[in-house]
Amino acid sequence: MSSLSSCLLLSALLFSIGLAGALVRRNAILVLIGIELMLNAANLNFIAFWRFGPNPEALTGVLFTVFSIGVAAAEAAVGLALIISLYRHVKTTNLDQVDSMRG
Amino acid sequence: MLFTILAILTVAGAVAAMSFRNLVHSVLALTLAFAGLAMVYLQLGAQFIGFAQILVYIGAVAILIVFAILLTRDAGTTSKSALNASASNSSGWGGGVVAVAVFAAMAWAFHASAASQRALPAQPEATMQQIGNALMLQFALPLEVIGLLLTAALIGAVTIAMHDRQETR
Amino acid sequence: MIETADQIFVILQHWIVGFAPAGVRWILAALFSVIAILGAFGGLFAVTTILERKGLGRIQNRLGPNRVGPFGILQPIADAVKSLTKEDVVPYAADKVVHFLAPVVLVLGAFSVYAVLPVGRNMVLANLDAGVLFFFAVGSVMELSVFMAGWSSRNKYSLLGAMRAISQMISYEVPLILSSITVIMAAGSLSTVAIIEKQAGYTGILPHWYVFTPWGFAGFVLFMIAATAESNRSPFDLPEGESEIIAGYYIEYSGFKFALFFLGEYLGMFAISGMGITLFLGGWGAPLSFLAWVPSYLWFFAKLLAMIAVFIWIRGTLPRLRMDQLLNFAWKFMLPMALINLVTAGLWHFLPQGGLRWLVCILMVVVPYVLLGRGLMQGQRLEKRVYQFAE
């Protein structure tokens, strides 16, 4: 059952959900959650292609996912720090209300 | 069969995370999606990635998001205008349409591609020993770069989030 | 005969599983192990509660529980009956679903880490290739349950307690994992069974435990301090400091759910002590070569009880830390020491065997300890304590 296409379908679904969330929701933290979901979908693709690909001994998919998880962690930390810093200035996390360029 | 259950769990968690009004509920649903994804990794034979996913995403990223929510005082108070505001301006529907279109395009691509018709190969080996060797020999430079990136991110995050004492006084 | 006594539970498991048809045997074998884990550590929880109350009582110059049964040893049963029959109060404003899920997640997480803990020779539920990673990964889920409990109760104190608990657990997770990485480096494996096998030999009568190397000793001390903080025990029990925030994140829990939190907390302590035993104290191995005839699981539980005794002793002896002291200690002392210890372990591996190796590695552990300790204590004048109101 868990063939390549079903993995890719799950990944596409996750990516689209994340994309929809990031585009529709107006809270900065929820946008960040959407981006995390999209990153996870990409990771699932790497693992799926490693598992069902022609050359699994090379471990490239697994190692790329390791690095990707590391980058995602860094991205989350910096992103949330930015959100907190933004909140200090404008007292909101709603992205529609952050429309002034004055700090 | 197991994969279907896990996939449904993951997608349900993701949908819930993106649609709940309460931010903390969103994060808890997000951890469900992360956990489901970790199980999928385990089922695909990537033990290391599955456990790393739990450790990093549930143990660190979710907790970090929770902290950010509490520090920005959105906990408890549901973001009233989150959906209403977006529905009133057209970007809300636009975003949904774009996401559906992206999904349709990707699904069509998978369906049409020849790669998905290939037979199931044998379970590949990915022991911790192999991963460790690859990380230390073949992928040593990327590993160092990731280390540098994480250090930079750590310092950067602290600098950005640190309270400006002079300004607040 | 000795062999049979050592393997009696394994033989029992094979005997019971033998009755089942071949298709369901693995399910039955796993079920047997799960029931054994639940029984053994659940029982240990009951024993520990009475030991802790008795021991603390003695340290504080009182008797401790002595009414139920001879010398009060049946107190756990009375406690269980009491907590099961109490009313289960859920606050009106609480988030009902999350409030219910929090203790369940905690206990599930606490029990599932035992899957990779070898309690005796051939006695491990799952010999995973990434066993230690599994342990820490599942252990980090417990942080989330703490947050769920604190947030869903809609109580200022419980939210404060949860924030304290999470920041403490995150801070101490770093030195905890860094100090166990030294052992993983030395053993060359993440599998708990392989790590114990690496420590199996004896020199003379002394075993090859990692705690008997300079980096192993420093790692063990760091690990145990971080483990005390991870399991929220005194002197790191700020998240539930009774005199400050009443009971922290489980303030609004009563009856059975409160008992579940209590259980989860103690199970976490047993699990992390068990991991310390596995990593540094040779797991189920005998401490002296001529004692190897004693069954392996007895050694494991003897070591575990000794660790619990140390935990109780520390709880009865040390006062609670302040929040800033707690975090400063984690980031300014534990983290640098753990990193230096990592380098020491690498050096130990590459230096030739002999006295030079011991000298260099001991210096690399002791010198940073002294310098760091002095540096951090500078500018802090410890004066005679002034009691403002108690005079």
C-alpha cells in the first residue's frame, strides 16, 4: 500500500494544506506553522524517494532530511524571535495590522 | 493499511492545525501531524529520521511555538478576526484556490509520471553506523555548515528577541 | 542452575508463548513484556512512595507514615484507594479535552521509554538500533504534556508552573544529551544493549564501566544533575514549588488524574535513572567479577533502588533553587562542562593507554571545573543570611 505514489500524494496534500494555511490565516504564528508543514512535506518526499529510488545505499535522501530538519529548527527559532520582536513594537501578531514601515 | 491510518492521522492533524481558532489547539494538532509523519518515516524504514523528527519537531519546535504564543499573549484569547478578516478581503479565497490548484497539479504529475508505476524495491538498510559514517566522511562539510548555521541562528534569535533595555525605559 | 535463575523470565516468556499458534506469537511475546514492565515498575512506584515518605521523615526527624499495616508499609494501598475514590473535579473554565489528555499523554510517554531499557540479560522489549535516541525523543513528549496540563487548567499558577517546568526541562535537556553522547561515542552505538555489552569485561575484579574513566565520571555527575532537573525533583522542583505556586501545573487535577501525574513523574525518574545505569553503570552487569552469579535483573533493580535512595537523600538535604540560579547553572556551568567533557572523551579515545592518558583527562575535567566554578562565584558575596521577619 505504501508505494511511492501514495507517499507523494500524502506529501502533496500536506504541502497544499500548509500553503493554504500560510496564505489564508492572518496570524504570524499560524503562517509559520503553515511553512513548517510545507517543509515537512518536502522531507517526506526525500524519504519516499530514498526508500523507493534506484540507489538507496547512497543514503542521500536520509542525510538531506537530517540537514533539512536542522535548517527547519533554525528557521523556526529565528522566525519566532522575529514575531516576538514584532509584537513588542506593534502589539499584535495579525499580519494585516502590521502595515506601517515606521518602527 | 497502517500507512492509510497514519496518512489520515497526519492530514487530519494538519487540517486541524490550520483551521482551529485557538492558537494553542493549533499547535497541539500540529504535534499530532508531526507524530503521524514520524510514524510514516518509521514505517518507511528511516528509524533515525523518525526519532529525530519527534525530538526536533515535537520536543523543540512545538514547544518553541507554544512559548511564542504565550509571550505574544494570544493564548486563551481566540484570535477573533483571524478568519473573518481574511474572508472579507478576497485574499482568503484566493489563497485556498491557489493551494487547491497546486495540489491538483502535483497529483496530476504523480499520476502521469512513470516512476510511480515501478515495482516495490526491497527494504533498504539505513543503520545508525552507516548514517554516522556518511555524516562524518562524505557529508562532513555540510554537517559543519549546518553547525555554523545553527550557531548563527541561535545568536541571531537571542539578539532579535532580547529586550532593549534603553528603549523600554 | 545459575543460568536458569538468570534467564527465568525469558524462559517463562518462551514457555507461555509456545502455547499460541505461530501467527500470533510475537504479539503474545510483546504483550508479556509490556505486562512485565507495567507490573514491575508500577510495583516499584508503590514501593518508592512509601520509601520516600519514610526516608524523608527520618531525615526531617519524624516518623513518617506508620499507621497502615506493620510499620506503615501498606500505606501505598491506602493512598491508591483514596485517590481512586476521590471526586474528579474539572474546573468550569478548563479546556476539557486537553485537560483530560495531558495526564494520559504523560503516562503513555513515561511507559513507552521503558521499551528500550534492558532490565536484565536478554530482557529488553525492543533492541532498537537507535535506542538512546528513542529514549530522548519520547522523553521530550512529556514536556508537551506538562504544557497541556498547565495551559488547559486556566489557572495562573498552573500556567506559571508549566512555563517554569518547560524552560527548565529544555535547558537541562542540552547537558543531559551532551553528557550521554560521550558514552555513545565511546561505545560506537546508539543501541542500549550494545552499550551494556561494551561495558561487560573486568580488569581484576573491577568492571569496565564508563563511570570509572575521568570523562565517564564527569559525564555521570552531569547526567545525574540534569536528570534531577528533568524529573522535576528537589532541588530543581520550582515547577511545583508548594510554597510559591502551590503545586504548579497539576494544581487543578484531583483524584485519579492527580495520581496519574504522580505516577508519570515517578516513572520518569525511574526511566532516567535506568538510562543513567545503562549508559554509565554497566546496566545489568555485576559490580565485582566474583558476584556475576547473581541474576542480572537483580543487579539492575539494586542499582535502580540505590539511585532512588540518592534522589531521596538529595531531596531531604538541599534547599530549592531560585529560577535565575537554575537557568544560569544550566547554561553557564553545565553546558560548558558537558562540551569540554565531550572533547575529553574524544581525547581519551585517541591517546595511548597508560598513566599519561589518565593524567591529561583528569586535568581536562578538573581544571575547567575549578576555573568555571571560581569564575561564576566571583562577585557573589555569600554573607550570613539575614532573616527579615523571623527574628
